[in-house]
Amino acid sequence: AESYDNCTDFIDSIPAVISTQGVWCLRQDVATSMTSGHAIRITTNNVTIDCNHFKIGGLAAGDASQANGIYASDRQNATVRHCNVRGFRAGIRLLDGGGHLVEDNRLDNNLENGIFVTGENNLVQRNRVYDTGGNSSTVYGINVTADVIDNAVSGVFSASIARGIFVRGASTVRNNRVRGLQGNSSVGGIMAYSSGSTIEGNHLAVPAGTNGTGI
């Protein structure tokens, strides 16, 4: 774990609702078997969740889970860092608002989205997203309206459609590594849904015979 000197308060069990601005930290692993709702829900602006590399676990809910790991909606300046999030429908789900920062996290065995961020002026960087898939026909490692820089996405699997990195808006997608996509219908390594994106310096390794698109 890192220093707790900057922590406003601590999250020692989940589910938890964060309604006070500041830096909220983990100082131990936490887990839940909830199948819906949110393990950590942010309900105010200017909140940082710093897990200090501890785990937020949802694997006990099984492959039908509809729960999210870390969630916010219509908030400003949510930051999520140093979290290990596993076993949720979406590991990190920040909807609308803006100014969100998702960095230096490890996400594995989430079911539909590793990282899902929308809104404006967001940045997703230096995350590791592993083995995403299990309960959706379309599965995304990183699914965002954001700049996506220096992330690793490995293992996205679906009975239908698998997407490594999917971006909307005029986003920058730079220096990411994407590999191990499996979809029976199609796969997409990096997909930009809007005009104005910059895609450079990425590395993609898709299995031979895959029906889909690199970029």
C-alpha cells in the first residue's frame, strides 16, 4: 500500500456511497456478492477513489451479475486510481459529467466493460484490463469518451462481438497494447466512432483467422 497521508476518509466495506468531496481510500481488500447496484457509488463532485492497490471484488456474484464496481452519474471530476476491480458487469462506470480521470488501475474478469466512461474532457491512462467477458453479446475492454493513453487490454471474449478499445468524440488513442480478442461474430481492436480522433503508436495482436478489424 501507499501512504494514507492524503486520505480524507476510508472505505472499509462495500457497498458504499461517497457523498463528501475528497480522497477516499482503501486500506484493505473489500468484496461483495451483490448482483445489482454499485459496490462504490459516487454522488458528489471532486471525489478521488484511491484503492492503494487493494481489491474491490465482485466475483462471488457470478456471471449473471448486473452490479458495477465503481460508479458515478452526472458528476464532475471523479478520479479512480490504484484499484484492482474484478467480477462486475462494469469494473469502472462513470457516466456523463466530465473531467474524469481513470489511471493506474487493474481490472480483470469483469463481464461487459472493463472501463466505461462518458462525458467531456476525460482521460484514461496506464490501466491494465484483462479477461473481460461473460454476460453480454457485445463486450468492451475500454469503452469511453476520453483520451486513451498507454493502457494494456488483453483478453476480451464474447459469443458475438468483442471490442478492445472503443472511443467516441475527438479522442486521442496513443501507445496502447491490445491483444487476445475473441468474438464469434466480429472483433475490433481499436474503433473510433466519431470523426476527429488521433490514433497513433498502438500495438495490436489479434489471433489468426479472426473476423474483424484491427483499427
